[in-house]
Amino acid sequence: MSTVLPTNRVDTIERLKSAGVTPTQQRVEIAQLLFARHQHVSAEQVLAMANAHSSVVSKATVYNTLGLFASKGLLREVIVDPTKVFYDSNTSEHHHFYNVDSGELMDIQGESVQLADLPELPAGTQAEGVDVIIRIKQTPNS
Amino acid sequence: MSTVLPTNRVDTIERLKSAGVTPTQQRVEIAQLLFARHQHVSAEQVLAMANAHSSVVSKATVYNTLGLFASKGLLREVIVDPTKVFYDSNTSEHHHFYNVDSGELMDIQGESVQLADLPELPAGTQAEGVDVIIRIKQTPNS
DNA sequence: GAGTAAATTAGACAAAGTCTAGAAATTCAC
DNA sequence: GTGAATTTCTAGACTTTGTCTAATTTACTC
Ligand SMILES: [Mn+2]
Ligand SMILES: [Mn+2]
Ligand SMILES: [Zn+2]
Ligand SMILES: [Zn+2]
């Protein structure tokens, strides 16, 4: 089940509104970049992408916006690299391959990973989500 | 299957040697702290623990040593908090609860989490490990 | 348009982690 | 043992990611 991928500004604005996010100039700019396709990007990358041609968004706003989108369920944070957070524009339930050699993060398609069932949670807690990360490396060529 | 927990210096030195690590003063100090029991600690915590009474290990050596131990399989790195790496003195295969409210990391005991089977890996890669993290939060008291 | 609240911004700041160059300790000839 | 070579340790400068602040700009509302 893949998230809808809007391509035009009007759809993007609609999507932000539906999530309860005021569609400012900067937020729409960032949303357009991110929602164009499923991707895993860092804040630095978003900053660079947004300001590739002319300067349109500040660093503070990029961080604010990514955090806001994540809190509204428009993006998913993936913690797998100790040096930076990945923001994932694929918000459907899925898991990841992480190539420790290249630093590349890839979606695992469909239901090919499934937990048997959740273990008993510590008292007074509830599950917020389950992350499965399969760390892979290049096979050394004999 | 729990890792053996040495309590005396001689055992610790033996364990380091077996792993191919020269047992220097500082490494033994850190190993004693870490291997005393299963725990999840950050580099900052190790630095503080080691130097609690008198100053015995520098920051650089703590980072060098934790990295060395991890590379030799004496410790496991757990990436779950975007602000710091956890070092896990439980090196047996196991998964984790991560309390996003408290920042606490807990082992999931035994075989209570099991992946059905690994999905097909990207061409030219091999699995290095599988991390399952169940993010939990405090249940809001009605 | 005036008033208010929300959003953006530059740049200072913080925290985790790395690097460098020298000092100290250990190991190796002889 | 003595001296040389190697490994380890160290202080502190530095880098990177991310946060914060205080001022400005923008967006609503009347
Ligand atoms: Mn880091
Ligand atoms: Mn960080
Ligand atoms: Zn993904
Ligand atoms: Zn653990």
C-alpha cells in the first residue's frame, strides 16, 4: 500500500492542510521535494535540495519543518546512522535494509518481513512502533 | 544464552586477550565496568563511570576503546537514539524495547521476537545483522 | 489598514564524536 | 640492561548535526 505521490502544488497544499499543517511557502517547497517520490533523506540534503537554485529556506526552518511533518505523520524518522537522522517519505508500514558500507537505506517491500507476535510489553507502556533494520554489507568478491 | 560475566581482573584480562585485544590499564578498567553486568551505556556514561573517583581514562581513549571492543565483538552498538550511541555489553542475539519517553533501552528476553524469515537481499550483499526495536511509550493514565 | 499570532531567519550555541601531535608505556634487539 | 621501534594514551582543537534566541517577516482577523 503505497502513499499517494502528488506532483502539483495544489495537491501538496491540500495534503498539508489535511494533516493540520499550515501550508506556508517554505513548507510547500519542502513537501514538494519530499513527496515527489519515496526517498530517504537527511536534513542537510533537504536544505541543499531546497536551496539548489536560489536560497528559499533557512536551516532552522528545514529542521522545524521536518520535525513538524514527522509529528503530523507526513514523514517517518529512521534512526540507523549514528551521525544523522533519515526522513522517509514512505509512511506506510515497512522495514529497511541498511547498507553499512555505502550508508544507503532501502525499503523492504511488502510483507516479506513479519514479526511472529509482539512480546509482552513492560508494565505501563504501549507500543508506538516496530522498526526492523537488516544491516547488510557488500559481499567480498572472492 | 547469556554472556559470561567475569568479576575479577584476571578473567577480564583473559577475555580481552582471547578477543585479540592487548589488555592495557585503561582497557581493563573499562572492560571491568562494562562486563560486570548486562547494560546499555553511552560513551559519556562510560567516561563518567571510569573517572568517578580518580581520573584514569581520557575521552579519546574511551571512544577508541568502545570502538575497538565493538569491532572485536566484545560489545554491540545499538543505534536508536539520534543523539548518542548505546553500547551493549550483552552480545548475545537479542532485540530491544526503546522507551521514547524515558530514553531507556531494555533487552527483550529470549525468543519472544522472531522474524519469519529474511527477505531476499539486494544483489551482491550479505546480511550482517538484524535489529528489531520496539518503540514503546508510557500509557497515558486515563 | 491595524493588531495579533504564527512562521521564518541569521547566527550563536550545544553535544557527540573525531583528529592531531606529543607524551608515556610497552616490546624488541642486542 | 640500554637504546630503538611500536603501540597506546592524552589534552585539547576541531567537525558535524542539531537546537535556541531574538528579531523580522508573513499571514489572519477584524
Ligand atoms: Mn554522532
Ligand atoms: Mn544528533
Ligand atoms: Zn523507507
Ligand atoms: Zn541489549
